[in-house]
Amino acid sequence: MKYKDYYQALGVDRNASTDDIKKAYRKLAHKYHPDVSKEPEAEQRFKEVAEAYATLKDPEKRQEYDQLGKRPAGTDFSPPPQWQQYYGAGASAFDDVDMSDFFGAFHSGGRSSPGRGRSASPFPGQDFEVAVAVPVEAIYSGGETEISVDIPEYDAHGLPHRVPRTFRVKIPKGATEGQRLRLAGKGGPGRHGGKPGDLYIVLGIAQHPWYRVSGRDLYLDLPLAPWEAVLGAKVEIPTPGGKIELNIKPGTTAGQRLRIPGRGLPSSSGNGDFFAVVRIEVPKQAGKREQELYEALAAASSFNPRRHFDGGG
């Protein structure tokens, strides 16, 4: 049969601690899980990692594995006499058998099979991390929001598949983009009585139809009619904290940023600011009376927005 180097599969030294082995397994299992990995041959690597961990996490199995000696992975070797005693076949028949099954047979006193011998050790569930975009309003005010994610799980046949799950998550007021929220016990289910893993929600800010986010500041494009910009006006604008009235001064120009202090996203060091960025909008179609008024304005006005092309001020 072919020798499998479990330490090499997990990327740890032969004298690695149990904690080091567990950390290596969790990292690699997450990297190569078929439901989440885009790595080539991810499923095969995932099986190799799981097989290695099944032996090395158990002190007795690990000791028996170490007694096989160290040799290059993939080389042929003859199994010890106990192998044939428990499995009752020649060495050539075991190339497709996990060595972890062999050590399980030692503990159970015979051929390893479901429901016989020593009960399997508790196996903790896997931790998962998912990115979730939440509305600006949830960041501004805090509170609960509902999120839906797909969690990889194993079915009764041991095959991985995604299961949609919905959670109510409490968003802290003033949460930052990239902040991680831990949902204890909401990750992958444990096996054989092991406790479930945790689910980590990595917060992002969803694209908003009105607001743009820059750090803790918010930006809103504010359309104004030409006469509002020239004459001044009072306009009502939306903010995450509710509508407010904004005073537009006469002569306001396109691109001008009108700052409203403290109306941005909250934080422990103080709220950000809210900026209304002025855009001048013109009617796409003018009625007859409107056209007459614009023509009269054009005839009466000496304003030339392109005078700087001729060297004017």
C-alpha cells in the first residue's frame, strides 16, 4: 500500500502540539472545502486533510501512526501484521483504505464499521466567515437586521452541501466596514456530540441610491433648479437621521459642497459630517411660456459663463 504522510498533509512538524494540529486543520479545511474553495482539486485535498486530522487529533491513533516510521509520501510499504489480522486480506487490497480506519480498528478490537466498537470522538464544527452588506441606515442607527447566508454542512452520507439559513443580527450603532460580528454556535454543526462552530459576519455597507460613504462622512448629490441656485431657496433633503431643511444661498454654484456637521455616521470619537454636493438641473423640455421667459432672460442678461476663454475674469 502507499504511505500517507499526515504531517505533510497538514503542513506541521511531527512534534507539533494538538493545538497546532487543530489550527492547521481548520485553516486548510476552510481553504479547501468544496463548497467555498476555488482551488484546483480542492475536494481531494479536503479529503486528505480530513483523513490526516482524524488520526493525528487522537493521541492513541497518532502514537500508532508514528510507530509506522517516517518515509516519503506515496512510497510503497508493507503494513504491520496486525493489519491483516484485523482486515483479513493482503497488502495489495488496502491502497484505497484510509489509515485512520486501520487505527480505528485497533481501538474497536476488530474491523471498523459504523455502529460497532468504540464510539467516535466528538468532532467540533467548523467556523465560517461570510461578508454581509448592510444598509447605511443600520450602521447609522444600530439595531437588528435579518441576514441570509449559505452554511456548508454534511448530509447523512458525509457529503458537503450548502444549507440556506437566516439569522437576526444585532448591528452596533456606528459599526465600521470590515467589523466582525461573532454568532456563537451558528457555524458548521459538530459531529458525534462535538460542539458547533461559530459564524463570523464581516460587515460591509450596501450601495445606497442616495448616499455615498467616505469613512464616517456621507455625501448626497443635491439637484437644484437654475433659479434656486441663482435666487437662493430652502429645500428639504433626506439624511439617515430624517429629513432636514437646507438653506441655499443666492449664487450657489454646481459642485459646491454644503456641509452639515455631525450628520454623518456615528463613532466613539464623534459623528462624521454630511455633505450635499450641488448639481444644477435644467428642464429637459420647456413649455412655451417658460421658453419665452428664458429668451427674455438671455436678452436681458450680460452673464457670460465662458468669458475666461477670452481672458476675462
